[in-house]
Amino acid sequence: MASPTAPATVVLVSNGPGELTTWVRPLAEQLHRLMPLRPRSPGAPWSLELVLVPCPNATGVEHRVAAEWGLFERIRPARRFWSLLLRPRRFGPWSAQGVVVFLGGDQFWTVLLSRRLGYRHLTYAEWVARWPQWNDRVAAMGPAVVAQLPRRLRQRCTVVGDLMADLSASARSSDPLPPGDWVALLPGSKRAKLQVGVPFLLDTVDRLAALRPGCRFLLPLAPTTGVEDLLAYAGPANPLHRHYSSGTPALEAGARPRLVTPAGTTIELITAHPAHGLLSQCALALTTVGANTAELGALGVPMIVLVPTQHLQVMQAWDGALGLVARLPLLRWLLGLALTAWRLRHRGFLAWPNITAQRAVVPERVGAVTPEQIAAEAADWLAHPARLEGMRDDLRSLRGQPGAVSAMAQMVQDLLPPAPAA
């Protein structure tokens, strides 16, 4: 296909930190490699922009994280989405032609935005394409998405594979970690998860270090979480801190900052994003639920997925309409507690590898689990490397072949206006 020269805008639409890191950034970088786009190609007829949509699982600072990448000419934060939808010209000029690409959030928001701008529309569908009749194209993770479409619309859908399958290729260039049994700690990126996950994991690593002195620990900070935020959740400012025995860690500055617990356990903090290369070298990860389980699965990192339910009053990071109701000021505590308890009783699988496989590929520990129990289980996994390798093989078998990012970037280019006839 000839390179178009008619002015056009590519708008990527997303919501939370996980989608930004694993879907948006790889596709944006591939689009810049594929075609001249502003801002990296000043004066190019095309621009690449990012629109964030309202989402209860977002942190509110995703726009700042995306701005640091230098990939987008303009970024609209989620709080301005409705104003953008009602009065798009208020936010600057728009090309007459373009493509809106769904990469997270509610698929309906991108349908509305593409109609409002008069742009073509492409949806990346993991499990289902909800509005196929209003999509020009659908990029499907797997054949199950195609099977759910009305027969007359299936020609619009192309199976590109899992966007996260390309993560393993990007991880190979990382510097090797020093020798040792490295354990990754992923407490989450949202307040409700960090408030529970940080003190729980600090207590756990102290116990695990006592059981296996050769263990070493790293904690990759989410793009939306700073070192100062982590320290706040690790100390007495967090009301859940008093329920755990690890105490308040100290921060040691350096090229790579470290947390040191009062018991002497050292945790390397990884502030560079993404941290795929370092994560892929870990023997095991202790993680909350969410997009991080898909990310670890794509990297082939064995994991134990943790949902400690003893603090239900702060675990309201669920999605959907009921999740929104549970956050209303007057009903938050009562409905949030009831909603979370109901979701846990009727939960099915929570980790993405298990959801994909519809079987327990990785262990999920849901309930009033304790740091002592998790440390003992982690030590047992580390003592049996053959079992860990079996879990790693299972994760690799679910990952699929790389190439989804390139295939989807080509679909975006195909939807852009062609070059004018000579």
C-alpha cells in the first residue's frame, strides 16, 4: 500500500495503567515505526493522539505517564472525555479523516467518539466485540470472538492474536540479574490494591527470606505509582499497616533505589517502564489480580495470585455498574462490602492465564490468607524448580505467537485514507 499523504488522525482510546503499558504503548511505537506520525515526525500529515475514558479502575494520572513517552501529539485525560465528546473543536483542530482505535475501557465510548469525529473505527476484542455493526474492523485476540459475531459481520473481523504475546520478544534485551532466586512483587497500581498489597507483601517477604535466605526480591513500580506513594502505603499512614508485622521499611537511594525492612530484607525497586526484561528473569511472582497477571503470563513468569479478603472494606476495585454504585459516598461501605463478598463467592477464575485456559494454570489464593501461609507456599515452589518450570511451560503454551502488534498496526494503516492519485 502506498503511504498516504492526506491529513489524518489516529486516536488510540484506553483507560487504565495495565492497558496503557501492554496494549497502547507497543501499538503506538509500532505505528511510529510503520509510518510518519507527529510528534516524532514533525510536519508529517498524520498525527497520533491518545484519549483516556472514564474507568473506575483507573488512577487518574494515566495521562501524565503517557506524556512521558513522547508518542502522542495530544493527550486528553479521562476527566475531559465528556467535554471532548460534546465539543471536540474546543480541544483543538481535528483532521477531516481518521481512525479511532479501542484499546481498553468500555467499547461504547469509542463508538460514540468515532461517530462524533466522523472517523473510522477499529476495536481490539479480547473476548467479545460488543458493537460490531458500528465497527469498520475488529481485531480479535482469538477465533472465539469471530464465532460470536453475526455471520454477516464476520468478514469485518481479523484474528491478530494476543497483543501481549509480543512482550517476551521485548524482554530479551535486558541486562541479567545477579544470581539468586528472584521473586517479583506486584502489589497493584490502584489505591485499594496497594493499601492491602504493600503491607501484606512486605510481611510475606520477611518470612520468605527467613525460610529461604537465598531469595532476592524486586518490585517493579507501576507507571502510575511513585516511590513516595509506595512508602506511604508501607508505613503507618496506611491504616492497614498495623495488621502486619514487617514494620516500616527504610529507603536506600542509589542508581536503583531499595527498600530495606526492619528485619533486613532488601527489595530492589524498579522504576523504569516497562520492566519486562527483569520480570522475565524471576523464578516466581507474588501478584494481585488484574492486567499484571496477563503481563506475567505473556512473559512466562510463574506466579501466585493473591486476594486477601480480610480487608473487604477497602477492596472495592471491581468493575461494572455495581462497582460504580458501591463507590457512592453514602452507600460505599455497605454496598462495597456486599458487592465484593458476592463477587468472591461467584468469582470463577480471577487470573488471566486461568480465565484463558479455563483451568487452574496458576494458583489463586482467595480468602483470609496470611503472609505466613503465602511465604510457606512460595518457599515450597522455589524448592521444586521442576514444578516451576512446568507452570512456565503451561504459561508459554497459552501465550500464542508474536505478531499481533504488527498485524493491528497494519489494520490501522489500511483504514487511513489512501494517497491521492498522481
